[in-house]
Amino acid sequence: MLTPFDDNYFMKKALEEAQLAYEKAEVPVGAVITHQNTIIARSHNLTEQLTDVTAHAEMQAITSAANFIGGKYLKDCTLYVTLEPCQMCAGALYWSQISRLVFAAEDEKRGYRNMGTKLHPKTKVKLGVLAEEASSLLKRFFIEKRNLN
């Protein structure tokens, strides 16, 4: 059975958020959180705009989703994010008890898996969804940033 609301669909929504970050000269990472195939939070990196090192897309999405549902636990929710979360974001995801994490591009240097950070034991993880699209946007951003400096 085909469903229009699959992982690719929601990752495309996260990529739209990453594009918004790119247009603001932020590292182009985007995120959406869903509950029962409905987007309840969308966000992108805002670290430059807010002058806040904690303003990662995931952190913004967690706060927004918690406000939406009226509680701190994100059980039965899925986070779609265009880059593997860092250890700070993975720690927040652990405490939120999010049920599922889907990410596009791997972060071999700063990703939570390389840093040894654990997610909540009940969190299911899927990686590589639209990884090429997410990686391309990130690479283009950093190439342009290096050429401007």
C-alpha cells in the first residue's frame, strides 16, 4: 500500500527547513517532528541569528513540539532531521523520550554515534533517508563559506 506520508515525504519537509537556514547563512540543517503523520513542529538552525550555540534545529523542534503537545515527553513522535544529531541534541532527544529518529546525512566527526552518546533505549533510528540531498546542501554551504573568507 502506498502512503503519501512516508519518511521521504517528511524528510523533504525537513530539507525545506534546511533551505531556509541556508538562505539565512545558517548551517543548513532542518527538522520536523511528527505525531500520527501530522507535523507538530518545524525548525532549522538559528545559532547565528540568535547568537546561541544551543539553537540547533533539533533543539528548536523539541521545544516547539513539547509546547504543542503540552508535555515534555515526545512519545509516539518522530524527529526527521537532515543531519545526524550532535551529542547535545542526542542528549535532549534522550530526555524527551522521542519514539523515533530519522536522519539524512551522517556526521562522521560530530555525530552522536561517533561521540558515544546514547539515545533513549526505546528510540528507533533510521538513517540515510534523502542523504544525498542533505549532504549536497551542506557541502555547497561550506564551499561557499570558505570561498567568501
